[in-house]
Amino acid sequence: MKKEIKEEVVPCEICGHPVIHNEYGLYQDCPQCGWRRGGDNVELERQWGVSYPMLVSLSHAREQYRQGLPFKADFDEFVRGLLFYSEMLFDYQGETYEAYLYRDKEFEPYKFVFCCAEFLQEYVSEQEFREKANIQGKRLKDIWDQVQEPRYM
Ligand SMILES: [Zn+2]
């Protein structure tokens, strides 16, 4: 006989719509607002300033939902996601771009790499990455409004 999976209904942490949570810790994607919940997003925001797997932090996502905006991580959340997860992606004008941390003994603790099919940029600190990472001379932080789907790899 197949074992039945125990389920309970809990409110979506963004909009309050009922979603199913099962005994393995999995949450249903919210049919109301589209939020996806992995684990403890309150703790993730406290420690890292992000959520998983949506990236945008819980409090920022609630604000976006209230304003009727789609969920999207800002540049700061993207950088914190990079520190948390080490490999990130986003799309810009039809191309996919990648940022990752490269561990190297000569550059403790790691280098920040930003790349796509056409180029690879390396930065030795988070601050330098924030200030200088660019696409054809346009700084990431300045074009973030046009960046789409910043996400974990
Ligand atoms: Zn929801």
C-alpha cells in the first residue's frame, strides 16, 4: 500500500492565500501571487538579505506585491545572493549573463567574475564588482531596471 503524504494548508508568506505544505517540507507554488517558497525565508533574510528560490527578500517581495509589481530582486539582493549562493544569472536584451565567485588562494577569499559568451570580467572585491561590473561600458547598477529575471543558477 502506498504511504500517504501528510499535508497541511498554510498561508502564503506574501499574500496569505492558502498553499499546501507537506511533511517533506515542500511548499506549493502560490496560485494567487506566484511566490515560491523553499525553506525559512525569514531566517534567510535575516542572515543574507535574500530568499530562496525567489532571491528577492521576503519584506521586499511583500512590498512589491502590495504595489502590484512583479517580484524582482534589486541589484543589492543580487549581490547578496551571489555571496550566499556563489553562482547567479540574469537576462539583459535577450542575452544571459552570469556572475560567480571564483575561489583562488592568491585572492582571498575569492574573485568576483562577471561573464557572458562575449566577455569575462574579474574583480577582486565585492565593492569593485558593485562599482565596475558592466555591459559594454554601462554599469550593472545603472541598468538594473532593464535587467530581467535575476536568479540563482
Ligand atoms: Zn501568494
